[in-house]
Amino acid sequence: MQMNLPNKLTTLRVILIPVFLLVLFFMEAPGNRYGAVVIFVAASLTDFLDGHLARKYHLVTNFGKFMDPLADKLLVMSALVSMVALEDLPAWVVIVILAREFTITGFRTLAMEANIVMAASWWGKIKTATQMVMIIVVLLEMPFAAMPVIETVLVGLAVLFTVISGVDYIVKNIQVLKG
């Protein structure tokens, strides 16, 4: 199979995950956090770009349909679990987000078996954007007086939109469970 540009970008995102982790855990502070954020942002941009290119130029492939959401989940989950290890986030936040992701992935698997297409919703896009902004802001550990409040609000929004998007997915696709 020849790899088109969107699939190469998805593959690059997966390759950047261990680079992100190596920089975050093995570089000296505070450079580790800044370097990790640069890598995370670059990887996140490939997520936007690969989907845009695949749709615009009709380059959607089975590889891309499978790997793109997997790469997104691996990137975000790697960052979130790392942030628990660094004591930047409470574990319950990551558990809520992981539970939503596993539930929706299971739902998508059932839907595929029943030949039901589960379209992405705006809630899911808001969830992803909120999670990514939260990860970036919390990882940066900016030394401003208001940052603890801003971080708490971002974590709360990320959890809120994670739950809302999960419930929205299930409600809109309840027929998957009936089949």
C-alpha cells in the first residue's frame, strides 16, 4: 500500500509520541516541558492537517479511517497519563477521559459490525480542542498568579466536554445497542 500525505502525517503523529515522552521525562526542567509542548502542538497540528487534506483531495483510506482516531487517542492519552505521573493532574480526570474513549471506541466497533456510520459531532471536536488546550496550558506550568484557577477551569471544561460528547454519541447512536 502506498502511503498518501494524510496517512504519512498520521504515521508521523504516532512516531512523535515516544519523542514527546522522551523529551518530557528525560530532558532537564524546565526545557523538558517546553520541548514536550512544542512536540505535542506539532503532533496535534498533524491531526487537523491530515483530516483536512484527506477530505479536500479525496484521499480517505481504510488505513486513515483506522489509524487517525487511534493516533489521536494515543497522543492525548500519553500526555494525560504522563501528567498524572508528573502530578499535574489527578488520576480521576484521566480515568473519566479514558472511560469515555474506550466506551465510544467500543460503540464504534459495534456500529462498524452493523454497518452503521457514526459521524463525529461538534461536541467531540470541542472535547478534543478543550483537552488539547488543557494539556498545553497545564504542561507549561506558567508562573502567573491566576494560572491555578485557569488550569482548574480548563481541566473542568475538558472533563465536562468529555462527558457531554460521550453522552451525545451514545444518545445519537442508541440503535447500535438495539441491533
